[in-house]
Amino acid sequence: MQSHARLKPLQPRAEQKLQTRNALMDAARRLMDSGRGFGSLSLREVARSAGIVPTGFYRHFDDMDALALALVAEVGETFRDTIRQVRHHEFELGGVINASVRIFVDAVTANRSQFLFLAREQYGGSLLVRQAVAALRERITADLVADLSQMPKQQHLPQPAQSIIADLVVKTVFATLPELIDPPASNLPPHASPEAKMIEQLRFIFIGAKHWQGLGQTRD
């Protein structure tokens, strides 16, 4: 008698491989959620947390350094996707900065484990990871320089000066990441919240940029 039960089709090998790769990345981030740095994780415990045998790890990553670089690339894509959303709100004073910061804060909240990895490893990770994060920061800065060159209020500045402004903006955002990830103190006044401070810092940068004449052109 023919069975009428429908068998679940097997997933293509490529899709299965991608799911296992993602499971390893999720496992590493999950282990770091408890407060551990990436450097303290072992290959065996990451594989075990992902539900695979340790030898299966090598079908997806050459070693733990390769996994770390994949995590940097992952959060880099999330970061740059967020910047693309912000790009629709031209950096100006007032409400547009507020809206841009809100977009970024929402992205950090929605992808906390990714940004936690970035915040923790940008200074305390291995040299390889720190270099990868620095390269990501440079790419984001270059994207922002391209945006600044199209903004009427910044076109009085030459490209080297715009690079300095972009670098300052990006470093401000990166430096604020730990505060955005950790819950603020309950007695913190509104103006001292991480989001409020980022808004005011960006306003300060762009007010200064509006009146800046460029590198070596401003008197003290």
C-alpha cells in the first residue's frame, strides 16, 4: 500500500553547509554573550555549542582566526547596511541627526550580539581581529567621506579635511558602542544617556565643520 505521507525534501548541500556555518558563528556569539572575549573560546566548545563534532568545524573554517574574521565581516555588513539607511537622512543639524542616531541605535539593539563582538574586540581582540576591525572602520570612513563631498554645507572643505571629519564621526560611533550595548544606569539623567551624548557629539562635530576652514587654516 502506497503511503500518502509527504517526506520532507532534503536540503541542497550548499544550503546545509551555510546553515552549519551560521550555527558556528551563532554559537561563538552566544558564548561571548556571557561576558567572555573571543580569544577565550576554544574550537571544541564552539563546535559543541553549535551541535557538531570538532572535526566538522574544519569544513567551514580553517581555524578560530578564520571564524573571527567571518564575524567581523558579518557585523561589517550589518554596520554598512545601517549606514546606507542613515544616508537617506543627510547629515545636518537638528532632527536629521536625531533620526540617524535612532536608526543606528535600533540596529544595535536588533543585532546586539554582533555589535557586542565588535565593541569588545576592537581593542581587546587579537592583532588579526583588531586589524580587521580597523580595516572595517576605514571602509566606513571612506563611505562617509563620499557622502560629505555631496553635502552643500561641507563642500567648502577639501577632501583631506572631509576625511578628518569622517574619521572623527566614525570613531565617535565606535567608541559609544559599549555604552549602547550595556543597559544605562537607572539614575542617569536624560542628557547623559548614550544616545543623547552621541547626538550632541555629532552636532558638535558638524557645527565645527561648518565653520572650519580646513587643515592648518584655523587659528586658535
